[in-house]
Amino acid sequence: MAQEQNAAPKRPLGARIVNYFREARAELSRVTWSTRQEIIESTQVILVFAVVAMVVLGLIDTIFRYITVRLP
């Protein structure tokens, strides 16, 4: 019973939807967006990491394949 008295009254659905979009827009205005150059540099780092990971995993796979084929 005490919880019902302390709860804030519910607003109409339309008002809650409008409030949600207002708050979302305000939040997006506070976001620090990356520059084009930062995005390009980040993409390059990710691509280099992916290539290095492919090479390392390929070498490990080749070594294990060689070991398993050679053993009786």
C-alpha cells in the first residue's frame, strides 16, 4: 500500500513516447562523434590485426596438420 502512494502518477502513452524521443535527441547531442580520420585509422588497425591473426592461426593449423599426418 505504501508503494502505491509513493509511486509517481503514470503519464499518457503519447506523452511518454514524446518524452523518450526528446531525451534520446538530447543524449545524442552530448555524444562525442569520431572524426573521419579517426574512423579510417581504426579501420586500418582492425584490418592489420585481422590479417596478422589469420597468418598466425594459419601457421598453427599447418603445424598441427603436419604433426598429425606424420605421426603413425
